[in-house]
Amino acid sequence: MDVVAKAWTWLATGSHWAGPDGVWHRLGQHLFLTFVCLAISCAVALPIAVALGHIGKGGALAVNISNAGRAVPTFAVLVLLLLSPLGTHGQWPTIIALVLFAIPPLLTNAYVGVHEADREVVEAARGMGMTGGQLIRRVELPLAFPLIMTGVRTAAVQVVATATLAALPGGGGLGRIITAGFRLTDTPQVVAGAVLVAALALVVEGVFVLLGLVLDPMRRRTGRRSTAARRPPADQAPASPALTT
């Protein structure tokens, strides 16, 4: 309990939040690294997963290959990249390692979501003359959106937690607070850094849950239909209030 109390004291000290080594600066670096890695992962994994889910071929192989990457620790990948010629190119080894770590949940969830979309709805849309692109945009993606967002949320939380490794080769982020605590044998600072990373992961997950609810196209369509059903026709006069005597 003494360590917890000292960690709380560390977090409550204003000087630890300001300056180039302060929490706010490290938090900004952590969020920037997370956003970059997540954006690259989505740009790589989602188009491939949606295309494979639409045609229904090769998806199982791609998912199995991407999931096999989970067996390789991210730290091992980072070390190998640091020892390669990329090791002299700033944060690129860290970014590549985190992108490889984030791709499996994105690829798996997006492929399953598109491939398992309600086939009756898909076939009905195809019977109406929709092209492949229209099917993807108007039918399959809206139906797969919840599962796709689950993959994005999972990848984002994993990247937030794993981005602490960026501090090992001298990168930024909240991991620098933890590594500095180890270097100074300051256990309360290590605990405080871990609490900050855990809190950030929870906040990021909550944000993506809300985004999934707000941006869900099927949910918005249902809401519009419900509003239209409750609205009286334009040529129908509202009912007169009952007269009382």
C-alpha cells in the first residue's frame, strides 16, 4: 500500500506533468504513435479483408497467416528490426512492429464481418442490379460495421498498451516514464507510469465504443425509419384536443 500511496503522490505532483519529460508531453507522443500505427494498420488490413470477404476466396489463408504473427512477440520483432538497416531510421522499427501487431484483429474481424453478412440481404441487393462496389458500400460494409469496429477497437487498445516498447530504443511515449523509473529504481514512478498506460487504454476503448454506436450506419438508418414512422403525413391535420366543459 505504501507503493500505491507514493505512486499517487507522484501523479499528484504538478512538476511531473510539465516540461519535455512531463506526462502531458509523453501522453501526446504516445497518442501520436498510436494514431499513426493504427492508421497504417487500417490502410493495409481493411481493404484486403473487405475484398477477400466480398469474393469469399483466400480469406481463411490470409487470416491464418496474420494470426500466426501473434505467436511472435512484438518485442522480438522490434529487436530484429533495430538490428536491421531500419534501426537507423528513427521510430520506423517501432512503427512497423506495432503495425504488424495490430493487423491480425483488423484483418480477422473485417473479413468475418463482410463474409458472414446476411446472404439473403446481399442476394436481394444483387438481384436489384447492384454492382460489386455498390454491394460493398451499401450492403456488406454497413452490415459488417459492428464487427469491423470491434477489430479497430481491439487493435487500438493493443497498440496503446504495446507502444510502451517505443521507450526501449529511445523513443517517446508513456513508456519513457516507466523506463526512467526502472533506471532510477523509483518503484512509485514505475507504478504511476503503468497506471497512466492502463487508464489511457481504457479511455481509448471507451472512445471507440462510443464511435461504434454513433457511426453505425444500420443504427442511424433504423433511427431515421423510426422517426419517419412516428411523423404524421404532411396532409394529415393534427388531432384536435378534446374540449372540456
